[in-house]
Amino acid sequence: QLQITRDTVKTQINSVKLTNLRLSHGVATKLDVLQAQQVLDTANAQIPDLERQIAQEEDAISILLGNYPQGVTRGLPLVEQTLPPEVPPGLPSSIIERRPDIREAEQNLVAANAEIGVAKAAFFPQIALTGSGGGSFGRSSTFSSLMSSQAGFWSYGAQVSQPIFTGGALRGNLHLAESEHQQALTAYRQTIQRAFGDVSDALIGYQKLHQVRVRLEDSVADLQESVRLSNMRYTGGTTTYLEVLDGQRSLYSEELTLAQARGSEYQSLVQLYRALGGGWQ
């Protein structure tokens, strides 16, 4: 935008000079000069604000990189930047499994499922079912004594310490674990749905913003030709400077809109890269 504005200023300086020259020869009016000067003043007024935005943006980038506020080294102009490769058709939906939010939801689901196993295991006494050699304890073993116990607790010395009746606490813990598992499963499904929504939005955004940019390029080209023809007509004395002025204003505005459209197209690619969890490679 700054470059477009500077180019407009250069063009308008020449236009003001030309109009003043025509005024001195009696083939233009003072109004023509004032109109040409107005376009120049408008463009000149935009430059400081654009420079302010650029400086503040560069400061933010520098701080983001862990540096003190400073300028950013320039690379290729926006119009010369190469876009990433086109998104290939037939991308598998499994590519979004690497998204951090999906991985987090998946691990939460795994953890909730493990909690069910823990809650179920709490119903069983912690006791060895076989002897030291791997054989059965037999009828008079700890296991047999445990099964015939009439007490309210599993109890056989230090080998068993699991209560039978706990006022429904064990069953409550199991129900809680199952409920948390269901919540984690629902969250997992919703995360996947949101991920597909992000990808769909990003694909649509990139496709449509690309179309906007291409059509604006055509519009700018048409306006450039229109301004060229208007200048020729004005120089030849077959039209007023108002026609030239209107064409230059329209061209300046459309060029700025095209610059913004290019930026939006680049941003849509970043959003698509993010939605896919790191591009499509």
C-alpha cells in the first residue's frame, strides 16, 4: 500500500506540473490545477499513516521474535512472493489427526477409559490366586478362607485388605468414571467436528479470496488503460481534466484494494496450514 501511494504521488506531481503548464498557455483552468493538486494532497496525507502502521507492525514482529523493537529486513515485494503449491485434491481426512487439539482430546479419552478400568478393579480384592510355585492354594488356602468369610470385609492377615461393603462408594466411583469417559468421548467427537469445520472454512476462504484477487487484477488493468486513454484525450483537448481525475482516483483506490486482497489470500493460506495441523505434506 505504501509503494502504491508513493507511485501515485510521483504520478500526481507530474500531473500537477503538466496542468500548471497548460494553465500558463491558456489551455487549462485553475480548477484543473486545484483538482490535480487535491489528488496529490490526498495521496501525500496517506503516507505518514502507512509508515506508522508499518513501523508498529515491525516492532510487534521484533518483540515476537524476542528482540527489542526495531525494523524488519525487507525481502521480495508482496507481488513477487511465490505462493505455496496448490492444495492437492483427494487429501485424506486422517491428516487432521495430528492437530494438537485432536491429540489432546484423544489422550483425554484414553485417560478416561483407563479410569473405568481402575474403578472396576477396585471391586476385586488384591490377593494371589496361586501359590509360590504357581499351583493352587487348595481348599484350606487363603482363597478358600476368604470366600467363606462372613465378615463385612475381605480380610486374611496382611495379604488381603479390600472391603466388600463401602456404602456404594465403589459403584459410585465406577459410575463417575463411566460418566467422565462419556464426556471425554463427546468432547473428542466435537473436537473432530470443529476440526473439519476449520478445514472447510479455510478451503472455502482460500478458493474465494484467490478468485477475488484475480478479478481485482483484471479491474486494475482496465482502470490503468482507462487512465492512459483519458490522459491522451485531455492532452489532445477532447475532454476535461475531471475525466482524468475520476480515473486516477478510481485506479488509486482499486490498487489499494488489490493489495489488501493479496494480503488476505496469503492469510487464508496460513489459516489452511493451521487447520490441517501443519500443511498438507
